[in-house]
Amino acid sequence: MEHENIRGSKVSNVPGEDGDHITYCRICESLCGMVATVRDGKIEKIRPDHDNPHSQGHICVKGPAMAELTEDPDRIIYPMKRIGGVGEFERASWDEAIRDIAERLNALIEEHGPDSFAVNYGNPSAFGIASTFCHSMFHQVVGSSKNYSPHSEDSGAPLMAHLMLFGSVTLAFPDLENCDYLMIFGSNPLVSHGSLIIAPTMRKELDEIAKRGEVIVVDPRRTATAAKFEHQPINPDSDAWLLAAMVNTIVENDLTDDRFLDQYSKSAERLFSALRPITPESAEPRCGIAADRIREMALEFASTKRAAAMARTGICRGSFATLSNFLLNTLNIVAGKFHKKGCSGFSYGANDTGEIFTATGMVGYVPNASRTSNLPQVSGSMPSVTLADDIMMPGAGQVKGLLSLASNPVMSMPGGPKIAEAFKQLDLYVSLDLYMTESNRHADYILPATTALERDDLPLFFTGHMMRPYIQYTHAVLPPKGEARKEYDILKAIAEAMGNTEIFAAEDSMQIADAILQAGPEGPDAGEDSLGLSVEMLKSYPHGVMLEKGRWNFKLEDKLRHPDGKIDLFPELIADEVERLKSTAAKTNGKLRLISSRKLRSINSWMHNVEKLVRKDRPTLLINPEDARQHNIGDGSIVILSTDWGEISVEAEVTDEMIAGCVTYPHGWGHNGGWETANATPGQNINAITPSTPESVEQITGVSFLDGFEVELKAVG
Ligand SMILES: Nc1nc2c(c(=O)[nH]1)N[C@H]1C(S)=C(S)[C@@H](COP(=O)(O)OP(=O)(O)OC[C@H]3O[C@@H](n4cnc5c(=O)[nH]c(N)nc54)[C@H](O)[C@@H]3O)O[C@H]1N2
Ligand SMILES: Nc1nc2c(c(=O)[nH]1)N[C@H]1C(S)=C(S)[C@@H](COP(=O)(O)OP(=O)(O)OC[C@H]3O[C@@H](n4cnc5c(=O)[nH]c(N)nc54)[C@H](O)[C@@H]3O)O[C@H]1N2
Ligand code: SF4
Ligand SMILES: [Mo]
């Protein structure tokens, strides 16, 4: 199909054809609309799509860099078979690779049983229809159910909190468009562009809220977001105290929404009485926030009609991650800021997030699921800190075969170097990726996946938690480089070679996506006023389609999925966690504590090979001037950071952005894979020193302790 776009250049939807290709970015959850101009089979430039009603012209520096990444000569674009030591590969044919993998996998299952096989899927797999459903489908082929993923470094705690409160993992998030008072706990959306909330225009939205009222950013660091709005500093790993004290204050001042609580929740009184001893005065020394200020925030929050509290990773990897996420939602619910315009709540979208999580096997809670520790499985994933032991410890269920789908655990999981050692023991390790990374240089096969620009797509995974519900289909902008293939096609071929033709029955992953889209609330059979969404229909609207009914077009009852239909405000696990919280003392040993951070020009561990992104960027340890003085550290000093788990030396940057007692360093740096530009960047792998033993993590969910652990710091020389 060919027509003129409003700017006069030719619009094409044929991969690789000259002209403008309307698409969207799949690097982070903003899903920004982009226009890629193709000339002579290559992308000449990528610009924001101002006609995309969802992102309205927003884009960041990383989106256009996908053009360079796609053309990167270091990319793996042919199947590679390891023929010697770590990182020694030679090109293989697809036929040979598929046949050998299928044979070895069948033999492995025959000899050691299906539980000897695990999948490790990573963050990028959520962004592509060709990969989103694959891991659970491939599990069905093998007959195993063992997954590793970044859940324990990312969303394990909020998912668990949702499951306990609502009986499903359909996500609650703030109504930014109508909110007048927003509290942001542990998120830096001006850099991360938001997560578990799809809001590419977040910057504009926050500006508008600040004009109407207030945006308060609760963070140990004065981040870009905190600097632009009101910063409320807090000690790391102490949000549970603040949130509990705020709920308590609201209860004490009779500001609870009793009508809502009576109708939709249970056990509110039991929760309130358990929280009673957690006063602002007791929270003060833990959080480093004056009791009066805690009271003030609680009262302002409760008495502003359209107010909401939101959070992200900063409260998801502490020693009370689950409780913090539970209390965050509880704060909204108790104060009457839930399921109301301008407040927090679920959303209407082309699909329901909880149902999509279920369809991808990412659901449920299995206590004691780990064979090497007492840790559970959450939302279908085992805790990352158990992966190395699961490979190395003999016994039934020992992992001997691993399929990695868009993940780089050596960089992104705690104890990365230990995981690299464990990989050496695997009988079969197959990785679907774009590069030879620090992880898959240990693989037996690296199978080349397409980049986002080389595949058709639909953002199905995210449609249930969009601030303005929308849906878009994109064709592939370019044909795949070399012999790269879509993940679905690769795993379908392996499954078929293993003798299973049932699970990957659909010809193409888009067929599955289309079926799910059509079964959704705006599908063709959903009633007279439905949009009749299908992939075919979306092809006529290349900039995407807004769901005009808006996010509040649903019945709350339909999303409360405990058998009794009530929000459970005091499940047993939370009762135990509240008691555990009360028994923790304020941390007064004077040790520095480390938290994570993200950089605008990076995405986790995988875009550092794009020269234009890393040229002006390098990771540094941010440290407060007072702490720097005490440790004899100047700007640019090299310092040794050590913990019980390891030691690295990094460059310091002295800044009053950090509160005293807290330092930060980003993850994903310190490369030694098959990516030359990335290898030449400075920095170290922070996950060489993050807590990585089972007892070091939060025990209900097994989420890693990445924010607020103690570090020793020593100046070099
Ligand atoms: N210390 C510390 N550790 C952290 C965090 C932290 O804040 N601090 N953050 C955590 C979080 S939130 C997350 S989500 C994880 C991320 O951890 P992972 O999910 O493991 O992500 P990456 O390390 O970026 O690795 C992604 C891999 O996918 C490949 N890839 C990219 N696009 C595609 C594609 O389209 N198809 C395929 N097949 N492969 C692709 C990349 O080349 C790369 O090898 O890291 C976690 N680790
Ligand atoms: N540019 C860029 N964007 C990204 C990514 C990236 O790597 N780079 N990664 C993507 C991914 S996978 C994810 S999951 C999202 C994450 O999205 P966000 O969570 O918004 O990202 P962060 O920048 O890690 O923000 C976490 C904030 O929590 C603060 N924090 C740390 N410890 C504590 C604490 O104990 N209490 C409180 N209140 N705050 C704390 C940190 O200082 C930091 O500012 O970002 C996504 N977007
Ligand atoms: S914010 Fe940047 S990385 Fe994220 S979707 Fe938009 S362009 Fe892509
Ligand atoms: Mo993440």
C-alpha cells in the first residue's frame, strides 16, 4: 500500500522500501510513535510521530538509535555454534542448529526429566509479540515450568501485592490526566519514562499536575524528576515505615473512605490495629523524615479530592518490598483515592493486564518452590538468586538445559559473575539474542533474533495499564538482517524438530496476538459500540487507535478476583510482615548504603554498543559531599566498593543530589562480550557486589535486595 502522508513524503508499509515507515519504539514502556525514513534499504533517520495520538510526538534519544543498533556490525545475524572455549563461536546453518538443539533437548529430557530444563526470559521479551508468549509455549513443549526472569529485580513485589489485595495481577496506576496531588515513591519517570504505567507524555502530565497542585517525589536522590518537582528525601529501604505511618495518620484523623471500604474490602480494622504502633514519630528515625512532615503529607494527601500515590522500582527491591507495595496501594484505597477520577485504579484497555499475564504464564504464588532454598515462585518466576545454585547443585530438578530469551543475567542479575561460572556446567544453553553478550558467550548456540525494526508488532502486553488506552499495529520497517528470525519462528522450528507440532500450531505469532485482540473488550464480537479491533482493521490506522471510552470504562467488581469479590486488606503474609517491620530498628551503624539508578542514554545492559549513545556517557558512583569528605574521596577518585558478595573499583562523582549515607551506581556496565564499543566503555558490573545469596533477599517473594544494602567504600591510593 502506498499513499502520501501529510508531510508529503511517500509512506510505505513494505519492509525495506524507500519512504516513511510509521512504527513505534519498543525499548521502554512509553512505546513512542516513530517515523523511520528508509533510503536504499537502510534507515536514513528516525523522527517522532507527531500524528501518533498516544505519544503525541514524544521520543527520547534511544528510539532513533535503534537504526544504528539494527545496522551494528557486531550484531549476531547468523546462527552461531560454540566450538571451543567461552566466546569461541563459528557460523552454523539454521538446519544444523535446529536439528542439533532439538536432538540434545530431547535427550536431556529423556535422561534427566523435563524439570532439568529452564527458560530465562528478559525484559525485551515483553515488547515483541514474537517473544511475549513464547516462553510459556516452549515450556509446554518440554513439559517443564521453570522460569527465571527479571521479576525478582523488577515487578515481583508489586505483582505479589496486587495478587494479595485484588486476587489478580491487573495493575492499578494513577489517573495522571485528572490528578491534583501526586506522590511518586521510588521512580524517576523523567529518565525511565515510567513503568507499569504506559504514559509517554508523563513529563507534560506531571507539569500539569504541578500547576494544578503538587507532585512530590520521595527518593533518596534528588533525581531529574525530584529536581523538577518537590523532592522529599528519604533513607533507602524505609518506605514501608513512611507508608504505614501515613495510613495510620489517616486512620487516626478519621479520613478513611468508610463507604468504599465497607462495600469493597475486608479486614480494614485488623490492618489499622496492626499498624497503630507505627506512628510518624517511630517512622522519623527510620525514614529520616520529621514526624510533622509525615503527618502533613498524609493529611494533604487524604484531604485532596483528586490525589494518588504511585511507585516503581525504588520500593520494589528493598527488604520490605512486598509490604511497601501493599501499603502503597492500601494508602490509595484507605484514603478514598481508589477507583475514582484523578486517583489510582485499574483501567479499561484493548486487553486486561491480569489476563495477559495469565496468558503468558506469569501468574500465581508457589511458596517453597525453589529446590535449593526456601524461596517461592512468584508470577511464574523463580528468584534470580537461586539460578546459579539451581544449575550447580546436584539432585532432582537440577537445571542442565537453559533457553535464554532476551536476557543478560550476568549483567542484570545479582551475583552475575557466579552465574557466569554456573553456565559453564550446563549441558545445553541456547540463547535468542541480538548480540554475543557477557551471558551467552557461554552458550552452545546463539540464535539471531530480529530487532524491533525488523518485525511486525502489537503492544498487547501493555494495553491494560495505559493512561490513555490505545492500540497500534506496526509492520516491519526493514527485512531481517542476515539470517535473523523472529523468536516465535525459531522456537516453532525447534519444537517441530523435537516432534511437537501442537503447541506452536499458529503459522505466525501475529495470529495469536490477533485472536487475543479480537477476544478483548473492543473486539468485533464485543457489542455494537465496539471498535471491532483486529490486526487487519489496525492496518488502516498506522498511527494507532485510541479507545475513546477512556480508562474508567469498566466495572470495579469485574477486576476484584478473590472468590468473595473483596479487596483483602490484611492477608496472613502481610500480618506477618507488619510484625517483622515493627521489630526492625533504625539503621544507625553509619554504614553507607547503595541504591540503583538508570541513565537516560542506556537501557539496562544492551544499548551500550551504539556509539552515539555512549560517547558522552559513563557510569559513576554518586556520593554526597559529606560522605566523600569522610572517606577522603574527591570528584573523579577511584574507589573500591565492597560487600560480602564481591568487590569492584569505580569512579566517584561528588554531588549533593545524594542524601548523606547513600550512594548510587547504575547496573548494566562493565562489558566483556562480543560488542566492541560496549567493551570499550568504562564502568563495572554492579551485580558483582549486590546481595546474591538466598537469605539476603526479601523472603516472601524472593525479590533481590538491590536498593539499600550496605557497602564499604575505600579510596584507592
Ligand atoms: N543492580 C541492579 N540490577 C538490575 C536492575 C537494577 O536497577 N539494579 N534493574 C533490573 C531490571 S528492572 C530489569 S528489567 C533487568 C533487565 O535485565 P534483562 O532482562 O536481562 O535485560 P538486559 O540485561 O538488558 O538484557 C537484555 C538482552 O536482550 C537482548 N535483546 C534486546 N532486544 C531483543 C529482542 O528484540 N529480541 C531478543 N531475542 N533479544 C533482545 C539484548 O541484546 C540483551 O542481551 O535488570 C535488572 N537488574
Ligand atoms: N533510560 C532508561 N529508561 C528505563 C530503563 C533504563 O535502564 N534506562 N529501564 C526500564 C526498566 S526495565 C524499568 S523496570 C523502569 C524502572 O523505572 P523507574 O523505577 O522509574 O526507574 P529508576 O530510575 O530506577 O527509579 C527508581 C528510583 O528509586 C529511587 N530509590 C532507590 N531506593 C529507594 C528507596 O529505598 N526508596 C525510595 N523512595 N526510592 C528509592 C532511586 O533513586 C531512583 O530514582 O525503567 C525503564 N526505563
Ligand atoms: S522513551 Fe525513548 S526508549 Fe522509551 S519508547 Fe520512547 S523513544 Fe523508545
Ligand atoms: Mo525492569
